[in-house]
Amino acid sequence: MILRHLSLELFRGFEALELPLGRRLTLLMGENGAGKTSVLDAMAVALGEIQSHLPQVKGRGFRKTGDIHQSAGKLAPYTRVGLTVSDGLQWDRMRWRDKSRTTVKQVPLSTVGTRALRKHLDQTVLDPFNEGQPFVMPVFAYYGVGRALLDVPLSRKGFDVDEQPFAALSGALEADSRFRTAFAWFYAKENEELRLKNESKDFERPWANEIFDRAIPDTVAATV
């Protein structure tokens, strides 16, 4: 799944934007306040629908305030973000200003929605996962402007690691760095490795001998 096109309507400072995306790289250039971060956040909101459809994951959505376009002190009736990917799959997400009749009349009826995306995720991710079959796990790497280092652990106590595969996507579309999550995961893996080592009582590493043999043929490597 390669992102091909981003569509915005009444999102933050944009009244409308149709942005083709490069196959390998899209370079955004502009002065401060030009809207580069808004473009990235719009993509994150659109991709957040993938998170929302998967179990054990809280998806990123629109903010309570600030995402709906505002002009002359008045909020637009709605905001919409949409994505198109390489295989033709399309979806969009929308947030209304409110649920009044006036607002409803101003919201377009011809929207793409998320049904096609959810069906795609069912077929390619959830159904194979539930049946114990291999599947391709969605991966996000989001590096926005809010890169504060938060939630630094002061001890090695009280860690709760969720090892469900989809839990790895929690917070993946947020720009902050929560060090506790990474620290807890590595600490859990360290304990797991120690437990397996003690259970096997085998401290030899045959792969080390294989590395020596491939790097320096016709030699005998010492047991590591």
C-alpha cells in the first residue's frame, strides 16, 4: 500500500487541497505557517482509520478543536481528509461542526467513507490473523513537530507490556516520544531471553561458530 494522493477540504488553514504524492518521496517546502505540518497531520488522521479498525489499538482522529477550517471567526460546517493508495483503494474521514440542521444541509452527501478500507483490512489483516495465517502487518513511522520526550521511567517496576501484535500500532501516529513504552518492551524481552537461557542451560552459540567459519574458512572457532 503506497500513498498516491491526499485530498483536504476545510482542514485547518486549507479551504481545499489536492496533493499528488511521490512513489518514493514527497518533499514539502514552505515558510513557517505554510501548512506543512497540517499536511502531515491530515495524513495521520486519514491513516488513523486503519488503527481504529484493528483490535487493541486506539486510532488517531480529528482534534476536538482546531482542525475545522475557520474564517473571519466562523467555523466551516465540516472538515474532510481523504487518501488514495496505489491499488486504487480510497477512503475519507469527516468531522462536522455540530449536528444542527443548518450544518447537515451544508455537508456534502457524496463522500467516499471508510467501508472499502474496512473490507480491505478484514480480508488482508484480520481474517488471516484470526485464522492463524500469515499476513502483512501495517507499519507507520510518523515524525511530526511535537517531538517531546515524555513518560520517562524512573525505575524498572510496574511495567505492563501488551504483547498482542496490533498493540505495536498504539501511538504510532502521534509525534511524541514515550520512552516508557520502548523501555518496558526491551526490559520484557531481556527477561524473556534470560528465562529461555536458564531453561535451556545451553550457553553455546552455534551461529557464532558459523559466522567464524564463513568469514575465515578452514579454521576452527572456539566455542562462544
